[in-house]
Amino acid sequence: MIAALQPDRQAMMMTLRMGVSVVAAIAVSSILLAAGGFDLQLVYEEILRQSLGSPFAIKNSLIEAVPITLVGLGVAVAFRAGIFNLGGEGQIYMGALAAIGVALGFSGLPGPLLICLTLIAGIIGGALWGGVAGALRSRLGLSEIITTIMLNFIAFWIVSYLVRGPIQDPNSAGYPYTAEIPGRSQLPIVGDLIPTGFLIAVIASAVAWVLLERTKTGIGIKSLGSGEAAGRFAGFRVEMVGFGVMLIAGAMSGLAGAVALLGGGDGRLSDFFSPGWGFIGVMTALIGRGSPIGTLLAGLFVGFLTNGISGAQGTAGVPNSVAQMLLGLFVLFLIISNTDFFVRLAESARASLAGSRPRRGKATV
Amino acid sequence: MSELLDIFASTALYATAVRLALPIFFAALGETFAERAGLVNVGLEGMMLMGAFAGVVGSHYTGDPWLGAAIGIFAGMLVAAIQALVAINLAGDQIVSGIALNIAVLGITSYLARTIWEGGDVPSVNGFDSITMPGFSEIPFFGPVIFEQSVLVYLAIALAAVSWWLLFKKPWGLRLRACGEDPRSADSLGIPVFRIRWQSMMICGALAGLGGVFLSLGQLFTFSDNMSGGRGFIALAVVIIARWSPIRAIAAAVLFGLFEALALRVQVTDINVPPELMLALPYLVTLFVYAGLVGRTRPPKSLGREYSRG
């Protein structure tokens, strides 16, 4: 059994599984790409070039990695409490909505102050939206899997309405987006390479790590993850922990929305603001195995991949959908290899080789 | 105000509601089987999308919507097989694998649509026209609402009844529900838990695929990227609101369809409500109904928990 393996052996197994899953996902995608008439060498060269090939490419990949990582961190913290935050998408929109309100409403403030206020607004906006799901779970026992998804749609339509009405850019010629954020609220790029947003994501991972590993709240979160009874036995008010975790998850996603507004794209809020960061964040947290540091690394990987492919769309004609395909397959292979199924299979093979009968049971069929 | 009353008085509203509810209902019915057997299937959305896509591809190449539908259903089952493998045999995380499946299917279908049809320009294919049942369609109200719909409406009603009978009147249904309540006890009584869970997930994939087929071949006669548009997720909510009953699933799906139809209808009147806010309404209503059912929803006891022998 995997649980009985030595820690270093376990880490080795995990690395192996990651590698195997990446290779398998690339293999399947390659078959599909080749069937579509793409020159594989050109495609992969372009993806690498567009994600890593120049300081400009690296900067863009980092910008792409930020919202995914931040959402993923929130998902990871909630995941440790056994709670699924599938509401990243809605929380991003609500965070970005609060952020654009502050960025446009207080545009006269000095840059650094304005940036801080805008980020805080994003955090609050996201936390409120996550908190709704948290409260519904803690007070009424509603499954956050359902409520967060419903809240995603509601947030989307609210923003969709606002950017077509009350907060639409008067000079947008009818396009559904807000006015641009003031120039001084844009997040600077350090040394033309490192976006400030990325530094924020690194700090957020550190905060999440400290929270989980070095505070009493972290113990509460993890004990809730081992079951409500365990959490209660450990002396925690599990309802409050569950609610708090959704607040944190929402805050992280809201921050993602604010940072994406100030440090990516075109500095406007629209109803096509997020290209699915909410669910990609869930995958990122899973690839990162629910740990903040792992999520940061996974976010980098996903960011470089997505940016590489969207760059290769222009140069090699690779559709953007290939990113979703690769990512989805990668995570699927990761889950498939992430069980003791194969260990059991190997055991029964060894047993049959040794002449004894393999363990019977449908479990391994 | 009187305009709003006019909308509620028009049979067109209810006919639209039924039409919008159908794909959601099929998926929800499938999910009811899976969840009754103890499996949470967040991959419902992906199964619908794959069904919608494969249905169009099938109808395009064969020219026969029935063959297209069969291919769409099969494709839904194919996606379900992956989910079943992970959730049942590998005891992996069902929710995460469902989300991964959704994203993978979204990517694969969009990519393939672009590969098959230059630039993703999916042509119109043969689909299912609505069939008017002679005689029945002249019944006031129920005529146009139920009897002037695509042939799949009749299928939906029949399937709900059959599902109820299978789940609650047949020994197989009892065994299936036992797998969802307490798989270990079920296993010790000789019930083949793994096989029954596989069956439930295959039914789920087939019905979700059918729901997707209805979207593409029953309504729009073509495919567009992400055309399931979150209906799989709504079906998940419908299952809970229907409290895991196939019959109540009709009502829950129609309730959602009704508010969506209302949002669409209001847009073509003088009523001054922003259409986007109206479109948020079905989700808000779903949330409120779910909250209102507190204490009355009791999911299968082992829902979402992996089971391994040993």
C-alpha cells in the first residue's frame, strides 16, 4: 500500500506519476493534433517559444499563471477542510466588480494607495460571494458543490447586466465593458520581467502555507477535513471553520479577479473577463496536491502551458481549446495513476508469478 | 403588469419551458441513477457536451438523425466509462475527475469541431423536428405544451415512469439503492456493488448523452463550442431539488425551464427589466428552492464516498 511507503519513496512515486501523466496527456493530444493535420514539431516548438522563448513570453506566462494560482490556493485551503470551492468563477467576477468600482470611483488617489484599496476591494468582493456559499453550508447544510455553481451563474449575469448598463464605458460604442482603469493603478512589471501580480501570488502561497501549517486555524481546517466528528472532537466549531474556509477561498479568487484587472488584459471588466479560471484553478489545486507550494508550482506550469498555446494560436494555428484538452487529460491521468489500483495490480501479478492464487475480487477487474 | 400576466397566460411560455427543461431533465434522470447508487457525477456537463457533439457528427456523416442520436448516446457512455473507472474501480476523487472530464471534453469537442469543419464552421445537420400528435395537439393548453414537441418529449415522460419503476419496484432498483446507502452491507449480502455502480454510471452517461443530443439535434440542428453551457450543473441541482426521484425531476427541471422561458419571453415585451438579470433568475430560484427544502433532502448515505473491498 502506498500509505506504507517511505516518505522519499512516496515523493518519488508522485514525481513519477506526474511525469507519466504529462507524457500520456501529450501523447493523446499529439494523436489528435496529428489527425488534425498539424505539424507536431512546429506546434510544440511554438508552444515552447511562446511560453518560455523570450523575456516577453515569460512575463506573459507569469501574468497568465497569477489568477489560476490564486484561485487554486483558495481551492486548496478549502479542499484541506473537505470543502469543494467550485465557485471560483463567480468569486472572480464579484472581486473584479468590487475592484473596478474602487479603481474608477477613487481614480484621483495616488497610485500605490489606489492599488492597495482596489486589491482589498477585490478580496472583500470575492470573500462575500464565497461567504454566501459558506453561510448556506454552515447554517442550512446546503452542499457547496451546488450553491457555488449557482452563484457562479448569478454573479456572471449580474456583471453581464452591469457592464451593459450602469457601468458600461460611455465611449465603448456599445461593447459590453467598463471604462479602463486609470493608468496609475496598473500593477508594475518588475525589471520588465516579473509582474507584481506574480509576487502577490507568491506572498499569497506563503500566507496560505503559514495558515495551514503554523496556526491553530490550520489545525482546525485539517481536522475538519478528516470529518466533522474529528473536527468537533478536536474542539473546533466546525460550522465556523467551514464558513471561514469559504471566506478565505472567496477572498483568494476575488484577489485573483482584482489582480487580473490591474495587471493583465486590457484593464476593463467585461462579461468575458475570465476564460474559465475558476475551474482551471480547481485543477491547479489538484495538480498541486492541495498544498500551497505545490499549487504555486502547478499554477506556473498551467500558466506557461496556457500562454504558450494561446501564443501558438497566432503563429502555428493551434486552437486555444488544445490547452483545455491537454490540461483535462493531464489531470485525468494524474487521478487514474493516483490510486493504489496499480499497486494492487502489481501485487496480484507478483502473487500469481510466485505461484499462489491472486487475490480474488471484482475490485481489480 | 398586465403584460406579465399575458406572458403567464400564453401557452407559448409553457411550451418553451418544456423545451428548455428537456435536456436538463434527461441529464438529471441519469444522475439520479448514479447518485442513488452512491456516485456523484460532476462530469454530467462533459457527458452532455460530448453527446451533443457526437450527435451532430453522427447525423452529419450518416444523414440520419436517429443514427446521430445513437452515436451521441454512445459517446456520453464513453465519457461515463472513464468516470466509472475512476470513481468505482480506482476509488479516486469523483468530483475532481468530473471537473477534469468536463474541461477535457470542452477542449476536445471544440478542437475536433475545428478539425472536422474548417474554422469550426459547423453546418446545419438533420435533426428531430417536432411531431404533432393528431387529435392530442388540439387539447387546450396541454396540446401545444406537450403534444407539439420534438418526439423526445414523449420519450422523456416514458423514461421517467420506467426509471421510477426500475428504481422502486424492481429488485435491481433496491440493490442499486442499497449500493448508495451502504455498499459494504450490500456487498456482504452478495450484491455485486461494482457491477451495479457501473450499470448506474452507464445509464447516467447514456441519458446525459441523450440530453446533449436533444440540445443539438432537437433544438439547434448544429453544434457550437460549449453548447451545453452549464446545463449539466443545473441537472445536478435538479436532482437534489427533486430529492432523487425520477418523477419529481420532471417538475424540478420544468420549474427551471419555466423561469428561463420567462427570461426569454420578457425580452420581447415592453416590460422594462434587464434581460441579464432575468437570466440570473432561474439560478436564484433554484438556490431558494434548495434552501427551502432544508431538512427534507436526505441524500443516499454513501453518496460520493468511494468504496473498496478489502
